[in-house]
Amino acid sequence: MTITVFIDGAEGTTGLEIRDRLSGRHDIQLLTLDEQKRKQVAARAEAINASDFVILCLPDDAAREAVTLIDNAHTRVIDASTAHRVADGWTYGFPELEPGQTAAVAEAMRVSNPGCYPTGFLALVRPLVRAGLVPADWPITVNAISGYSGGGKSMIAEYEGPKVQGGGPAPAARAYALGLAHKHVPEMQKHARLEHPPIFAPTVVNIYRGMIVEVPLPLHLFVRRPTLLACETALREAYKDSPIVTVAPGDATTVDIGDDAATDRLTLRVCGNPETGQARLIATLDNLGKGAAGAAVQSLNIMAGFDQTAGLVL
């Protein structure tokens, strides 16, 4: 079986990564537009409606507009923007997140691609909340660092553009979203099923790709006082059948932001001090892989009935 796919916004950072993963596959026919037509609404609408699947790699407002261009009952959508991640009628494209989520993605007409930071956060937290090990009303904090490619072409230009190449400074690390209103927070809260929004503290560092997401937890303060082993066991059980999500031993002395860079893997660890009952839940992934393009391709594979890892780098 061959399916037709149109990437709306194929020249953006995520779009290019998706195209790389789909190019050369015999089960996928990519529909493309000439340079002069790719921003024309009529041309885009024609390509969208001629496709079995459209993957939206657009700003939020443009993604919402693109959905309105669909005038048939067969074109299925994967939206890589933030526009529909907490919207009614959309299936969240994180197949491993809940029991039955893979089946839900397989049947969905509209799938919202998870954000890169939420992917690491939810993979760590949701199984523990579901198992009752982490209280849903706990004030959770998530610290994260990401490569600058997560900011798209504009941020890449800040780090690689003429000003930097001419000797201008590129910041080694830059904390942002200091007002605690990052657009990923509603997604984190909803899909982790938390009663309060997490305190999200992201930082961009001067490397192209890669990501560490960390959730510190005072296990000794929880009513059930779960151990590090109990948390690790719950994560292993949650992802035991996944070819993409791995739970590594928590005895690492260091974790490198490049551990899963340039792949579509997601690695989780439960580190900490069993004597004090303090934990550091740590996820490593690629912000453009499982955090963006790899996740979109995984959902596409599932929706089309292909092997979910086809075209992925594992």
C-alpha cells in the first residue's frame, strides 16, 4: 500500500526533518509544491485535499487556517504546531502515553503532535501520576535545556547567522519564559492530568540539537513515600512494549544532552538518593526527533498501518 502525504510548511526546520525521514520510502508518495506556489492558499488547498495525510509544520494561526481548507472526508491531519494540543476533537499524538493511546492514534482523523519539552515531561510524570505514586495535586517543577534548533529558523540564525560568524557573541545558555506562561504548560498539565500547572523552567544552550528534561521530586514528602525503585518499576511497566522509549538504569553519574541527539529515541532515568527519598527524573531526547519530526512520522506510520518505527533513527 502506498499513501500520499503533503507537508504543509516543508521548508521549516521540522518540515525538513520530516521530509528526510519520509524520502526514499516506497510506501509513501510525497506531494510537493513549487517554490512560487507553496505560500498560495489555492495551491496549498489543492495539495491538502489531494493527500491521504497532511502534516502541518506551520505557525499556530496558519495551522488553524490550513485545517479549514480541507473540504473532503478522507484527508487526515497531523499538526506539529501548538494550535491543537489541548483542543477538543484532536487525538494527542503520544502513542506511549496511555494504555490504548496507540489504538486511538491509529483511528484518528486529527492528531496533534506533542511538544518537545512536554514529551520528556509527560513520559516521566504521567505513568507515576496514573500509578498513584505522585499526587496529582503536587506543585511539580520541570527544568529543561534544549538545543537552539528548537526555536526554528529565527533562533538558528541568532546562533549561526552572519552576526555570530562575524565575531558576535552567541549566548552559552539563556533561560527564558521567566513569566511562567510558556505555551507548553497547558499541554503538560492536561495530559499529565495534574490539578495545577507545573512550574516550567526552560533554558536554551549553544548546541544545535538535543534535550534534557528533569523533574525533581521529594518522594519522602508524598503520602505513599514511594521509593526510587518503585518509580523506576512503574516507568518500566509503562514502556515495556515500546521500541522507542527506554528506561535506563538510574545509577548514572552524569547525563549528556547529546545522549539521544540526532535520533528518534527517548530515554528515561530515575536517579536520586534513596537515603533522603529525593529523586531526579531525567529524560533525554532530540528536540527535532521524538520531540518533533520523529513523533510526527511515528504517528503517521501508526495511522497508515505501517510499522511505527519505519523511517525513524533508533
